[in-house]
Amino acid sequence: MDLKLRPNLVNLLLAFGALFLITGCFCSSSREPEVEQPDVYIDESNTAASNKTLAPAPSAPKQDEGDFIVEHLEIETPRYKEIDRQVKEAKLLENAADKLNQAFALPRNIYLRTKDCKEVNAFYDTNDASVTMCYELMEDLYRTFKKSGISDDQAYRKMNDAVRFVFLHEIAHALIDQYKLPVAGNEEDAADRCSAYINLKELGDEGLRAVYAASDAFAIESKQGDNRERSLADEHLLQEQRFYNSLCMIYGSDPKKHQTIVDKGYLPKERATRCQWEYQRAVDSWIKLLEPWRKN
Ligand SMILES: [Zn+2]
């Protein structure tokens, strides 16, 4: 897909706008798709927003010695130049940085970037404390969804939603690193849980769509027969596990509302019985970890 030729590029910008307007906590996959759509994106009509707030403001936040800062880097890939121009013009990253800076004290600057990376990726770089969303990853997600057999518009919407999940996953890495948060387990899983927590608890319908889109991407990618040994050795959980974990977080956030996930067999009952506890544990943990750094 050539992003600059998409007629509904504005959808992407709107998705970014929603993404970067988050005021709460802020918190890679890449492979060739195919296979049928797992169609776990269900119960869409049943997604009332839950705009509960995060933890109460701490009485004495940590010293604020940095900011989220936007950096616009030169785009070398011609087909990404148009979308890059629009992202800059709409000041999407700048708006996100403003909101983040209002919400969190930082021990040093964290840089936010969107750019072409010459690889399908999104990442937090501890060396310069930067979060980068690569246009190649957006393109790859679009192709992943498109090859599952859905329409262009559906694939585009799902790509937008999945990007929100990925961005928050990378922000989680940034916060873990800069706040030196304890992680008693796999950090990739912790970042997934943070992203799911923020999406499900803070972002209403958009957040729910983001976690569903991510779970769909995990499911599709899990069926692509990638190098099994490499996958097993990877620091990320297997895509199958990320798929079930995402569904577990969705179900656990409101079992009654999302009962269809279990009824249709997407999530085994044996796992589902634990999900409400798992979700609440993730929420409570992230609230507690971030509380000392919150400004309001
Ligand atoms: Zn990660």
C-alpha cells in the first residue's frame, strides 16, 4: 500500500489525533500476513466508554527535570513524505507531548518521533530515550489486515486501531526505563498489559478497538509459519499468547459486556475465569507504579 495515495489518509490523522490527546498514563511485530480473518472483533455495539480516572494525584510528585519533546526527522522514502507532512502540519506529536507533559514529571527528556525506518518496527530506544513509530509498521499492519480478506476501509481502520496499541506499548517501555520501574517478569508482557490497561480503562470505544485490532494482528501473524525457533527465543511472548492475553484483558475489563468472547470459543473458559483478576491486577499495578510521577 502506498500511504500517500490513500484517499482516507485523514482517518489515520484522526486516529493519531485521538491517540495523542490522551491525558492519562501513557504507555513489534512484523511479518507477512495471509490466512483468514480470525474475526474476533465482535460485540462492537456493546462498547460504552468507561472514562474512569487514574489514581489520585500524589501529594509530592518526583522532581520534573524533563519533557516529552517532538523531533521531526528527515523522511527519505518518497511514498511516506505526504503523510509525514500532514503529521507535522497537524502538530499531532506536539499535541501529544503537551498532554503528556501536563500529566507526568520526567527525570529527563523523552523524544517522540514518527518516521521511515527502513524496517517494519516501532521501538523505544534507551540510548536517547526516544519513542519511534515507523511508517513501515503502519503499512505492514495494513497489509496484514488486508490480506485477511477484509475491505480496504476496514483494513485501514484496523491499522489505525492497532497503531494505538503499539504506540502505548512503546510508551510503557519508555516509562519503565526512565522511571526505573520494577518489572518482576517479562517486560514485553508488562508493556502489552500497560497498553491494554490504558486503552481499555481510559480510551473508551477507541481503546477497545485498539486491543481487538492488536489481538487480530497477533492471531493472523501466529498462523504464518514463521521461524518457530526464533519465535520461541524472542523476548516477546508468542503471538498466540499475546492474542489470548489481549482477549483476556478485554474480557476481564467487563466480563458481562464481553461474554461473547467466551461463548464463541475465542477464549477458553479455563482461562476466562482468571481474566477479571488479571485485568484488575494490571490496572492496580500500573496505577501504583505511575502515581509518584503524576502531576495531577
Ligand atoms: Zn516492546
